[in-house]
Amino acid sequence: MHKTPVSFSSGVDRVQLNGAGEEQLLAAIDRQRLPVHVAIIMDGNGRWATRRSLPRVEGHRAGVGALRETVEACGQLGVRYLTVYAFSTENWERPEQEVGFLMDLLMTVVEQELPRLVDNGVGLRVIGDMSRLPARVRERLTEALKMRPREEKLGLSVALNYGGRAEIARAARLLAHDVVAGKVRLEDIDEAAFSSYLYTAGLPDPDLVIRTGGEHRISNFLLWQLAYSELWITPVYWPDFRRVHLYEAILDYQRRQRRFGRI
């Protein structure tokens, strides 16, 4: 059954989107006003599996299909950047078996999916502290990141062992080191200078943030970068997320007036 998403926009008539088919929604999207950068908190894998009396790891496995379809849809639409929250710094507290499965699944997805993605113009980037990842995972990712498309049409950033607070603390340390070393003057430090020390340096801030699974929080994701991002929350669990939901999110985004704090 189709579930109605929760949107934080004001004055937006979302009734027109209810029950609309995929082709109808796609036709309604204005390709000239697409969000440049979409970020997704992929939530609900465990609950999806539990509702089906399956092990939690099966929810993660099923989520791969949702990611594949979302990447393809973003590329076909012309979205320039996509960032997905794959594994947080807090996720290490999950059962060891589940964490191990996630690491193995990550390697499998990279090996099976990356060549095709690169051939289709998708460039992979990892944000987060890779040092804590198992050595075999780090080595495979390091090799994978060397594969670049001839022409990047979609920049895909995967947040691994990522935490927004940890990212900001790391950036502060790096910036302080450069100040002490005389590479940066105190009077030259502004928001742009600080941003250049973040994992996302060189990327525009997300225009649209999608959270699946119905939770109303950002869970330590891109805390600096989401200052003026538009939020779109859906109760649909990540394994069930499809093109139609992405199209709904983008249409809702296009109906908003972004004021960036201005009246």
C-alpha cells in the first residue's frame, strides 16, 4: 500500500501527488529546477526485515536494490550529486554479526556494482573515517576509488564510519594545525575556509535530504552541510524505496520557496 510522506514544507498542496503513477510524476518534474545535491538517510532496513520475520541482515541485503534504483534514477534525471548514509560511527555498537555482514555486503556491492556505475558516468567518493574499517575493506575501497568515469555525470558519495560531530571536530583539528604551522591566518578563517577541511570539501551542500523509515531526526548526518537543506521524510522503509518516492520528494522540493533564512 502506498504511504504518504511527511514533508516539512509549508503551504504545499501534496494531495495532488497521492496516487499518481511513476510516469505522471516523472512528467511533472521540472528538469530546470532539480536539486543539485540530494542526500539520503537510508533507514528502516532492520524494521523491514523484522516485519517479515526475517533476520535483520536480510533488510540490508534488500536495501541494495533500493540504492541501485535510486542511483540510476538520479543519473537519468540529471541530479549532479547524491550522498547516502551507509554506516555511521554509532553503528559499531550493533551486534558483531550484523556489522560483519554489513562490511561483507559493502565489498560485494563495490565489486559487483562499481564497474557498471563507472561505465555509466558515476564517480564514487567515500566520506568518513576509513581508518577504523577492516583492513580488507579499506584495501578494496582504496582500489575501487581509483576507478573513475571518463566523464562524471553523477557524483556518488557514500558515508562510511561517518558522524557529523566527528567530522566537525576533525576539521577543527586540521584547521588548528595549519594555523599553528602558519599556513592559515586567524583573520582568514570564515565559513568557506572551514568547509574546505570537511570530508565534503568541493561538494555543494545538499539541497534536498530524504529520510526513509519515518523517523524525524537527522541522526548526526552532515550537521554542518544541512543548515538550509530541505527535508522530506517518508514512512517507507529503505528496502521499499523506489523511483516513485524519489520523484515525489523532488516534486515536493520544487514546490517550496527556499528563503535561506531570509524573509
